[in-house]
Amino acid sequence: MSTGFAQPWAALGPLSRDLRTILDTAGTLHNHLVMETATLSEVELDAAFTALADPTRRAIISRLARGEAGVLELTERFPMSQPAISKHLKVLEAAGLISRRRQAQRRPCRLEPLRLKQLADWVGSYREFWEAGFQRLDDYLDDLQQQEEQPR
């Protein structure tokens, strides 16, 4: 069964082998780079990105970036019940994105900046890879262009 990926490579003609080698090698190197620099396990990454996939939870994170807030205060901002907000908070807490503490009858929530930094670092490692890969591709294409411009 064909995946359809062979056709774009074939369109490059003789360049396809060289370009494919560059991109395949970069992908292999990148996987090792990310696994060596990751401070979060795959389970932690999955939990964090699952938590952040929901717009309500992202809005809660945005609110908590300005300071602590209790469940009742958060409930006022959203058109949902207190138990629904509490469920969202449990997901965020399980992902390590927020923490809650007891303060008399209140349980204020606060953002956990370390987890957000770990996620940003993880995403940043991919950014570095793609920038390096694009630079290698630019260099390769510049070399090809110079070869074409040279008189034969």
C-alpha cells in the first residue's frame, strides 16, 4: 500500500537521495536530542498536553498567571458549575500545572511555573531542531545554486 510520500521525493529527481538523507539524518539526531534533554517523562508530557488541550483549562491557567484564586472565584468567570470547575482543576493538578493548598475553608489554586518551564523547554528543543534543519537545507540549496551558476 502506497503512502503517497514517494511522489514528492520522486519529483526532485537526482536531488531526492541527497535531500532525503539530510532530512532522515536530522530526524534521527533530533529524536536523540529530545530524549536526552527531556526532563519530563512521556506520561507527564501526555498529562500536561492533555490538560492544556481544553480551552477552559487554558483560561484557568491564564487567570492563575495573575495570582492565586479559589474555586468560587474561578467559577464566577465560567458558565459552568463549581463541580465542573473542580474537575478541571483536578486535571490541571494531576498534570502538575497547578497546586492547591488548604487555607482555612478555602483551597486556593496557584500556577506551578516549574512545570510550565519544563514544557516550554521541551517544545523549545523541537524549535532548535527545526531551525537547525532549515539552516542545513538552506546551506544545501545554496550549494546547489552555486553549482548551477558555475560555468561548465
